[in-house]
Amino acid sequence: MVGITGFANAQWTFKGDTSATWEQAITRFGELAEMHSGAKLEEIGQDDDGHPIHLFIISDGSGSTPDSIRAAGKNILWITNAIHPGEPDGIDACLMLAQALLESDQLMGLVVNTAVCIVPVYNVSGALDRGRYSRVNQNGPLEYGFRGNAKNLDLNRDFMKMDSRNARSLVAALTKWDPDVYFETHVSDGADHQYIMALLATQKDKLSAPLSAFMQKTLVPGMYAWMKRRDQLMCPYFETHGDIPESGLDGFYDSPRYSSGYNALFDRIGIISETHVLKPYADRVNATFQLLLGTLDVMNRKPKELRAARAAAKSSTITAKGFGLNWKLDTTVVEQLPWKGYQVRREPSSVTGLPRICYDHELPTDTTVPWRDTYRPTLTEAKPSAFVIPQQWQEVIERLRLSGVEMEPVAADTMMRVEQDSIRDLTTVPMPYESHYLHKDISVERTIKEMPVHAGDMLVHMGKATDRYVVEALSSRGEDGFFAWNFFDGVLQQKEWYNDYVFEDYAARLLLHDPGLKETFEAKRSADPGFAKDANAQLTWLYRRSPWMEPTWRKYPVLRVVQ
């Protein structure tokens, strides 16, 4: 196999157009673990189809557990490959990386201050669904896996909701290891340009300030410098304003459903490598390999600074009064980004006869383009003193536990002073998105009241390093919170209703005995002609304000404890 033999090359250069299969990759990592005392291959969980998910640990004699590695004074780089198995560059790059770090006298120095944890293939079932036609835009390898896993889930949309056994396995492992930098390997579709690599770093504005400063001023510049010295062109990962890059570029917003957005909630830096889909496969693997080396180079040279930044970030999370959520691009902040592209021309399509875009590789361009990469929160959620999660919502409690959230059961039935949100309005996507009908544009009314809390309900106190994750996950308005992902949809459905010919008499008595209700009712009839002509709408309006209306309807069950 051309790809595998390339790993023995003295120059650490991948050659060929063939990617390792899952079986070949695990076999090779197993061989490396047997050959080297500073390496270990273990299982961390299972794919939805039952196949094991592996972790390969390079620790250079400092043990193979998080505690022993931290005790040795090392930081941790975590690398996840094949979350999208149709983008296998990282599999082959990490096979080469592992051998290089274990066998090269020159490169093994990069793990003096850093342990490396490699997930060889995360989406195993997708990797086993191997073919050559699912990625029509991609220039090699000859065969590759499929994006969806055995449940046809995109695992890079599953970090908050954790529908897959894959995600639950990986999140549990990340909780155990708590890496300092999370690195994930991808291949990018989209516009054509000269860059072989696009770098997606955790969105700078929403990462905790001390860690964001280290990322922006130390880590990312160091990675760019490493790639420049090795003639590997790299640009920021982007989305275009229009149909070509020259129309302007926007930085990507990684909400918590994505790996980098999820890891940011735990004060970890997320790095996503995106090789360019049209570049030859071997070139893409080598670029990924170099970016991994560049990441290790910065981590190895600045270990104390990284540890200090993470410690300060965690302290900031613990003491923060609240957090920004649901971030949006600030279109008023525009910079000029150097850009190496290709001349674009538009010519008639031989298929449709309509204009199509063509990138002319004979006419490279070197210019600047508008760049927008500043995000602002549209919602700021204050931290309560604690959250109460009623024990019946076990799927939510399970996911919090997997993410390392400390909880304690309420000892006895009691009354608590709490804030509760009532869902006033929301929109829901019309078609399933990753097995859910995702809610958005959620508006609520928050009230303070005394409410019963039962023995066995779970109490989540604030003042922990997991606070930001908890607030994001449990906010009723969070774009990737558990409410948005349908975990509490039971409260949105009424279970009882009325017969109009019966309720008419009750409604009349309600209006007779409640002058305030009657005044509000008449005002609405006067202001809304459609309502005034709709008998069912009027009866429903009154029913929902009557004693017969079930009190739990649209009441968000997670409570915010107030002092």
C-alpha cells in the first residue's frame, strides 16, 4: 500500500493517493504501541455500530493516564481524526506523526512538555462505509469513508446533544483527559484558491479572555510561522459573503454543537485543520502533518504560558457573573486580509447554458479582501446560585454527567425560591436536522416564585469550572441548549382540552367574576378584528387563562435557584 510505505520515508513525507483503512490504521498504531514503551493504544468507547473507538497515547515515559501526565508537568494535545471519514487526511498524517514522534531524534523533542492523545478513527462505522463517489469535489484519495455514522449522524453536530454512542464515548474521554488543545482534522469544500490549509481556531471573542489572548498572540501566530517556513500556504477558515472570495470573507462561528465550540465551554482551545479539497491527497496529508508539528512546537516552547492561560480561564469561568450566548457576526468591524487566489471568469455552462464560475490557475492573484471576524453575544445569561433539574429528565442529567458536571440529589421534598421560564414563542425547523426538529428564536417570560422541589431532583451548584457549559446547556434560549434540541418538548404539548359547547358557560362565568380579565379580553377583541370574528380563538384565549388550563404547559422545567 503506497500510503503506508510512505511513513518510513526519512524525510517524513507522505506519498501516494491511498488512505489507510480503519483496520490498517488500528493495526499500525497497535504495532507502534508494542514497539515503544512511551506509547499505548486503548479503547475509549464504541461507535453506534458496536466497533471500538481507540485512543493512542504518546507520553514519553510519563505514564499513560491524565494524572501521571499532569504530575510530570506536561500539557495535553488531543487529536481527533475521521469525524468525517470522507476527509481522511488526518488518519494518514497521524500515522506518520506517531512514528515520527516516537522514532525521530529530532522530532521526539516536541513531546518533552506535551503528551499527545490521538483518536485514530472516531467515526468508525462511517470509515467502514468505504467508497469513492460520495465526495464529488474531492481530489483523492482513491477510496474513503462516508460522512454519516451508522445512524447517519454528522458527528460534528453532535457534541451538545450526544445522540450517538460515539459522542458519549468521546465526551466522557475528554472529561477524563481535559486536554489543553483539542485538534480535529478535516477537508474543506468551497471556493478555489492557492492555500493548501485553512485554519479554524475557536472563535476568539467567545473564548475566555486569558485563553483567547494565548491563542491569538502565541499559538496561532506560531502555527502560521511554522507553516510559512515549510512553504505551506495557510489562511483562516472562512465563509464567503458572495459566490467568490474576493467579495469578502467571514470568520466561522463554531456554536457548541461543533467540537471546537463545545470544547471552548471547558476553557480548551479548539483547532480545526481544513485542507483544501482540490489539492492532491499527498500534499494535503503532508500539510496536516506539518500543522500538527507546528502546534506541538508552540505548545512545547510555551508550556508554562499555556498552563497559566488555562488556569486563569478556568478561574474566570468560576467567578463569572454570567455568559454571552447566541453570538452574531458584527458586520461593522472589517479588516483587510491578504489573499492569494485565482482570477475568476464567468463563462456559459455546457450543461445549463447559464453563466458558471471558472478559476484560472494560470492567473494567480495576490490581493486583499474584506475580512469580518468579530462576534457579539445577542443574549447574556446571568448565573443563578444553582440549577434544579427534575429527576424525570434523565437524558439531560446523563449528558451533564458525561461532561463532568457535579450534581447532588435534593435530600427531601422542600420549597425553593426559583426563577422559571415560560416559553412564549419559538420557531422550529420544517425538516429534521440531525434527527431533531431544532427550535430557534426562542422567547421566554421569567418569573420568580416559590416552587416544590422533590427528593431525588438534581441540584447543580454554580462556582465550578463547568459553569459555562451548564449555562449554555440549560439556558431555555440557548441556540444549542437542551431545550433547543428537543429534550424538553413534552412541556410544549397540552394534554387536556375543552369542548366549546361546555366551556362557553364556564367562560361566561369567568368574565362575570373577573373584571380585569374581562377588560383585557375586550381590549384584545377591539384591537384584533380577526380575533373578534373567531369564536374558537376567543374561547382558547380564555381557556388558557382559566383554572382548567394545565399549569405545566410551556413551563420550562429546569429551575434557576435565587438567593
